[in-house]
Amino acid sequence: MVKKLSIVYIVPSRYDDDGYVQRWIKGVVPSNSLAVLKSLTIAMITSQPLPNIEISLESYDDNVQRIPFEKLAARNDDPETRVVVGIVGVQSNQFPRASDIALRFRNLGVDVMIGGFHVTGVLALFEEPSPELQHLINHGVSLIAGEAETPGVMENVFNDAVQGTLKPIYRFPKAPDLSQSPPPQADPGYIDHFGAKWATIDSSRGCPYGCTFCTVINIQGRKMRCRSSEAVLATVRSNYEKGVTNFFFTDDNFARSSHWETIFDSLAEMADEGKPVSFMMQIDTQASKIRNFVDKAKRAGCRMVFIGMESVNPENIAAAGKTQNHVDQYREMVHCWQEIGIIVHVGYIIGFPNDTLESVRRDVVFLRDHVGVDLASFFMMTPLPGSVDHLEMVRRGDPIDPDLNKYDSFHETFPHPKMKPGEWKAAAQLAYSEFYTKEHCTNILRRLPREHYWLMFWNLIWYRYSGVLSGTHPMMTGFFRQKDRLDRRPGMPTENIFRFGWRWLKDFVLDSGSYIKLFFEFQEIWFLTRNYVPGKEPETEVLAKQEVMELPQIALSRRFIRLRHWSPLAQLKLRWNSLQQRVAECNWSGRYDDAVQEIRNTLSTTAHRLRSISGTLASTMNPHEKRKARDLEIVAGEIESCLTELDKNPADPSLLYKTDQFVREKLLARYEEISCGCVRLRRRANLWRTNALDNLKRRRFVRCAVVLMQRPWLVIIELYLSSRFSIAAFRKEI
């Protein structure tokens, strides 16, 4: 006779390309599905649906916690106890890991249920379970399709579990009413496993649009269903009392919730009471046109919006069925949010039929320089089960990768019509490296409101680390990897301790190298952006004092003397970002000749002015001035060489990219060193350290020692700059 029911919820992780479970000391985004199910289950337990049955509940997140398989299964040794494992929120890329967890528990005699987007999506669009689902059914695993908010459905399932009569498939009623269901509650103990201390909450479900790549519309429906605003606000207040003040509204489209205005007004009232919260929400590109939506979002505490922009190519947008997106309105829409101090984070898909490696580079530059978004998450097009795209590909018999572990939007899962194997993945990584350049990170931090500085600073570090340095998706990774030698994907051999130790050591060295590289890179960025006030930049100061250029040097500060010689680069620095906006728009719209001419005119003017100043300095008797004249002459010559290269093949679009690199890495970088002494010291120390390490790697120990001994004072500079930056980051000083 069963007297105790032990319910265990598990959020599965996924396997990396080497077959090891991706588990981290700290995660990135907590699971909203887990929070929802825990709230529903707690409400069910409170109502005492199973008389004379003591029900307990616990949960594990495989991404940040180890699952105690044997310990949980051992509870079944007590004849009065029944253990039921529910594997929740399973997306397609998590399904292989979820399946292995389920089968391991079944081998230990534990009842298992599995639900989430993959199971629900497959059963929603196909009449019969797919082979991977049928495999689980054959091993006694129960499949749960749909949402559990319908009254009574959870009680029925757990009653079957107690009776030992779980069914192979449970199809919950579609689109249940959410108005009376309990919203997800934050669990501070669970949130502590994540780097960002925020709670997730879905105030509504569904989306009215019809994007063909999306699974939401076929799983949660196209009709918006909302929780009561009173319940949402009560949950926010309850979480606030627990010390949780940051929230992520996971609604697929918060702007289409019928309760958005009431929720915003209530959050604004909380702020007036001295209980402010901040939040991030997902919206569509047309949300800014809703009357009062933007202003009320700001007053409510919104600090970031995530917008499904998907592409800047109109043909790609049409192919995806995303008719609500209009590229010609993107820039205005983004600026609408930025003007009131809200960060704009967009989702962008790479791999539409019209994409090529070169077009991805061009489009990302347009997104970065012309549209001007603050953050971008790049996803590779993936035919997710539950989407129209996947259904049509299966019906046509198109080749699709059978390994669901790769369906993480960062792997090639089908042949692309215009990109060779490997080229598509390279395009996705190129997108991250082109968007998250050091120069663009600097520009983003300079234009942001100061109150968002450190939030964006850490976001930029994370996205540059994940997308550029480690080649992983920022939303599917974590902080400091935990890799278990014995926890490897079935079918892959267990490595001996020495081979695994060598693998672990290499990964540790590579990760450590990436963290160290970021540490030094973002020191530079911090020095270039701290205390930044538009209109008071060093270059503005120089150009504003053109009238005193001819005054004796004794009348000017040493800093101004150093800067005034490079006033043409100061002017280039001020103009470059706005120039790049126009060039990106010209190149993207096919007016390539106009873009070339814009750049050519600007660089020609810069070279001419540098030579003019050089000639003036060379005519003096001062040796220092003569050396400066030679420096200016060299830079002018480099610019003219670049222009000559541009003139040789003016029809080659890649030359625009090379010219942009030249300007940023040669001209603007040189000016940054002149205008900021800390940056100059940082780069000098970087060069010294890099030379020493390079000689050490090549086992040139004597030469390495010589490099270290030549400039020992740089050790003090390293310690000074690193300490100054570390203290500022810890104190969140700008």
C-alpha cells in the first residue's frame, strides 16, 4: 500500500560535441518550466488530492546540479513509497540527454514522465509518435503533451502513478485557461545556482503571428492567454520580499498580452512605494507603436527588451512568414527604445535560403552600424519539431540531421542551398566576431545611460566570450564547466583517467586563456568609456580649440600639445561612427559605389590634413617636432596606400571591410593611444607580455628572459592597471 509519493522534477542539460554533459558551476538562465510546474504541484499538494498519501516535492537542474540517480531510486525500496520522476521543459536539443536520464531511471525501477516542447511539438503535428518517442514508450516512459494548467489533469496523472497504472501518453487539453492558475514562484535556493539573480515569470502564452520556424504557435497557440494581473503582481511582490528584484517575463510576446498596461501601472506603483523592480521582456518589432507602451514600460522598470528581428534581408523575412517585420522601420524602432534608456537585444537567424557567407557579413555590419542595436543573439536556422518548417521538410523527405543533440541553433542540421558544409557554422561565428568587436563594445557603452553601464559591461563580456572566443551560444552555456569523466553520452567510450585528465587540462588552459584575454581587452574598453560624456571627448576639445593651434606651446597643456598634432584623426574619430551608418546603409541597399566614395573622400581629406600639419612641423628647428612630422607623414602614407588599394578594384565589396579594419586597427587605435595614457600603457604592456609568452611557447627561454628584463617596470604597470580596473569593477565605479 503506497502511503508516500515522492515527486522529483528534473531539467535536463545536453551533451557537448565530445559527448560530455554540459554542466556548470553557475548557469545563465533558470528554467521557467520548472518554476511553473513546481508552483502547480505545490498548489495541488495543498489541495490534498490524494487522501492518506503524503506527497513530497524536490527538483534538480542537470545544467548546474548532479542528479543522485541511485539515492532517488533507493526510496522505492520502501514498499510504502512511490518515486515518480518528471523530466520537464525538454527542448529538442535536450531530448537525447533527457531520454538517457529517463532510461537510467527506468532501469532502476522508477516511474518516469517526460514533457516539454519537443514531445508536445511532435505529438501536435504528427499523428503517430516519432521513433525517439516510441523508443521511450517501449521502455515504459510516459509522454506528457500540452500544458498542465487544466484543473484535475495533474491529480489524475499522479493518481495513476500511485496506482501503478501510468499511461503511455497523456494529451492535456490544448490552450488551458491561465487566469486562475498560480504563476511561477521564485526559489532563492535554485536561483543561487545562476550568475544573474533573476526570477522568470510568464504572464501570458501564445503569439498571434505565424512565423514558420517557430514552435510556439503550434504548441501554445496563436490566441493570447493571460494570467490575471492580480496574480502576476502578487507574485512579483512575494518575490520582492524574498530579495528577488530582477525579473524575466518569458512571454513569447509580452506586448500582445491584454494585461500589459495593468501590470506596468502596478509595477510603477511599486516603484513609487520604494519597492522598484527591473525586468526584461520579449516583444515584437511593432510593440513600440502601441500607445503608451514604451513610456509605461520605462516607468515600470524595464531595462531590456528582446525583439525577434530575425533578419535585415526583406526576402528572408518574407520566407519566414514574419510579415510584421519591416526593415525600413528597424532603425527608428530601435532608437525609440534607446532614447528612453532601454537596452535593445535582438534575436537574429542565420541560414535563411538567401544567406551567404558574404551576405551575412554585410547584413551584420548593417545591423551593427546602421540599425544600431545594443545586443544581438545569433541563431542558426534549425527545423525544430513542432514548427511548420520541420513538418514540411519531413513531408518532402528533405535530408535532416537525425541527432537532436545538434538542434541547439549552433549546428548545421540540414544542407544549406548556398553555403558549403562548415561554411554556415563559420558564418554564425563570423556574425558574433563582427558584431562584438572591441570598437563596437566601446561605442555601445558610450551611448548607454550610466545606470546601465555595468549591466551592459558584463553582458558584453559574456557575449564576446561565448560567441567569439569559445564558440558556444551565450544562452546555452554557463560559468566554469564541470565535466564528469563517467557522465558521457551512451555509445561513446569512457576515457581512462589519464586521457580524460589531459582533455580536462587542455580545456582548462583554453578557458583560462579566454578569461585572461577578456580581462585585458575589457580593461582597455573600461579606460576608453569611463567618465565618458558626449561632447566632452578629447577629440571634441581639440577641434574646439582650432583657433589656438598657432599659439606658442608654452600656452597649452602637454596633453593638448600631444593631441593637436593629430587633429585630423580626432575629426575622423568623431565622424567615423556616423559615416559607418551611411556606408552600411549604402552597401546593404546595393549602392556600393556611393559607400566607396564616402570613405574615399573622408580618408583623402584626413591624409591631406596630416601632410599639411607634417609640413608645418618639419619647417621648425625643434627635433621633437621633426620626429612628430615624420610620424604624421608615415600615417598619411599608410592612408594613401589604402586608398590606392581601394582604387585598384573598386567593385570588390570585401575592400570595404578591409578598409574598415585599417581605419579601426591603424588610425583610430593610434589615436586612442594618444588621447588616453592608460590605453597606451595597457597596449604596451600587452605587447611586452605577448612577446614573452610567444618566446616561452617556442622554448626560446633566453630570449624570453631578455624580453622580461628589458622593461621590468612594465610589471608595475600591469599590476597598477589591473588593480585599478578590478577595484572599479568590484565597486561598480565608472
